[in-house]
Amino acid sequence: MSTTLDLSRARTGSAPGMNATPRAPVNLSGLTRSQLQTALMAADVVPADKARMRASQVWRWIHQAGATEFSAMTNVARETQTRLAAAFTIARPEVVERQVSKDGTRKWLIRTAPGIEIETVYIPDVGRSGALCVSSQVGCTLNCTFCHTGTQALVRNLTAAEIVAQVQVAKDDLAEWPSDKEDRLLSNVVFMGMGEPLYNLDAVADALDILSDNEGIGISRRRITVSTSGVVPQLETLGTRTQAMLAISLHATNDTLRDELVPLNRKYPLAELMAGIRAYPGLSNARRVTFEYVMLKGVNDSPAEARALVNLIKGIPAKVNLIPFNPWPGSPYSCSGWGAIETFAAILNKAGYASPIRTPRGRDILAACGQLKSESEKVRASVRRRSAGDQAPGEESPLAPN
Ligand code: SAH
Ligand code: SF4
């Protein structure tokens, strides 16, 4: 049975400059405002006294208008356009595959460099109008036992350009340019795709600066949620540097079970995690933390565990998102029954916590939470070195320990 409505292979230009190699031209879409200004000066594209103004113009063309070619920048002199094009790119990466679910969920497979394929999902009617679920890494180091991405080795961290490109590709497809147009379909961004965002915090933070800028894509920081499995030492930096909304993948209320489901718990156990969350900058009733809790039949879904959850999060401005487990081929769990999920939710509600049950979306195109797994293989370091030419030092250092 085929449930996919639309499957097309679109080629929207090549992917140079997704910053994968030092030789490719830098894609300006991945630079923050100040980085953009510096880059324009460093490349001698504009004189220092004009840099700020030019950077502002170029910024608006990229992030407000969605331009993909410098020649579209009609208020920039021809000669400057030519110099920009010689030094930089603003091309989109290649969209390798596009799928649309019966329920309106859309999934794109985006190739930004050889072997780097990124999955991105748009879910309608989430947040103010619709949320884009973006990836921060290809693969993941963390091996949560219920997560499909966790079965794929980490290929590499994504650059800020590659994170922003996911939003640009979605906006292209949803016809969301210019960015200030009314009734936007893409109102929220959630870092709940592939990878652990807090192991790639620099790029995630730069991407947040870019996406939230009012003269550009303009998605407010309060509508951008970063989900983490609990990298405790990075929580404070996340809060101060990005002011993003925080989501924590909790899934268990005691260390024994969490050690098994989310192996990172062995490094940062619950007591440390909860202390880190309580100290998250900017937490308030208006800016609550979301606890994600995947409902696994007979594993973590009893009424006693719901009560333990209430105890664990007592005093924290929070809501709980109950996620029906999304099975994937070969997954070792099954989803709790609706009765168990409703009983669980009722206990949380009675204790004063909003606890929406996340409607499974895009299941027919394997686009639901935790189902993303690209075919990108972890390329051996030597092969990668060869294909990347003279790679920057440190590029291959281990990203973060398990
Ligand atoms: N690495 C980050 C963000 C990506 S995962 C994190 O773990 O928070 C996004 C959410 O999907 C997490 O809450 C994760 O626990 C959940 N998830 C993973 N696999 C799932 C599955 N098969 N069914 C339902 N939710 C899943
Ligand atoms: Fe990685 Fe998140 Fe999946 Fe765990 S749930 S393996 S941290 S992507």
C-alpha cells in the first residue's frame, strides 16, 4: 500500500558553499549579521565604510526576499554583484526527495555535500500555524534505544548554513517569501529532527540568531524550541546565548530506566539534569520547559510512573508532551495503548500540568518524531579527508563523548 501522495525529485541547483569544505565558496545564508559584515569586508567586496549598509541590504535579500542569486539584488550595483558572486554563494542545496503525507506533513531530504543528507519535516497546525522540525546533526552519537536516528552513527555536525538551509527549503516549498508576508504557514521551529543540538551548540546558536532576526525570516526566539536528551553542562549556555525555548527528552523518572532508554543519563543522571533545568535562564510561567515523554508499552507508562513524574518536576514551570511511540522497522518497543496514555495524562492534568498527547503525524512517510534516519553512511576519516581536500584542522576531532 502506498500512502505517499507526492514524491518528486527536484534539483534546485548544486550545493556549493554549505561550508562543508574550506574550498567551496562560503554560503552567506549561514552567517550571522556581524559575520556577514566581516566576510564582505574580508573579501574586499565592499569598503569598510559601506560594509554595514551593504551587509544590511544583502541580508534582506537573502533572509527577507529569499534570493538565491546575487543578480536578483537590484539595489546592489552590478559590479558589487559580480564581486559577491566571485567570492560567495547563496544557492540552495539539492532537494533529493520531497514527500507529502496524507495529513499535510511534508518531509524533505536535502543533500548539502557528498554523503551529507539531512531530513527536515514540516508539520501543519502545530504552534501558531505550523512547525518545522529541523536536524542539527546527520546521525547521532547517543543511541537512545527507542530512536531510529540513534541506530545511525554520527556522520557529522551540521553547519549553521545547513541548518538555515532547511528552513529556506521549507519556505521555498511553502511559498513563504517574502518573510514578512501575512498568514505564514511556518511559525515555529523545533530542533527535534536528527541529532543532539547541544553537541552542536555553536552552529545551532548562530542559526537561531539568523532565523530570529526581524529583518529576515523573523521567527521569534520564543517560537524556537531546542530539544535535548540532557547535555547538562550546555544548558546554561543554551539559555543565555539563544533564549530558545527548552525541551527535555525525559522518558523515565528513575535512573535505572533512564540509563537504559537514554544512555546519556549514565553521564548526567536525573538529579543533575533536574538541577540544570531548574537553573535554565529565563524559565517562567510564560516560558515553560517542555518535558517530552515517549509512551512505551509496559516500560514507562504506568500510573505510578505518572505520579513519579509529577513529583520529579514539582515546582518547575513546565508542560509535558506525551509522545506516542513511533515504531520503525526493527524497533524493540511498542506504543502504549490509548487507555494507558489517557490515564497517564489525566494524572498529570490533575496535578496542574498541561499534558497534550502529541498526535502522530506523517507516519505514512516515516516523518514522525524519532523516525528520521538518513541513508548517509559514516564515511571513514581517510575517505573524508580525501574528498574534502585540505580540511580545516580539528574538523575530525570527536564531537562529544558519549
Ligand atoms: N536529540 C534530541 C532531539 C531530537 S529527538 C533529543 O533527544 O531531545 C526529538 C524527540 O523525539 C525526542 O524527545 C526523542 O526522545 C523523541 N523520539 C525519538 N525516537 C522516538 C520514537 N521512535 N517515537 C517517539 N518519539 C521519539
Ligand atoms: Fe539522539 Fe535524540 Fe535520538 Fe537520543 S532521541 S538518539 S539524543 S536524536
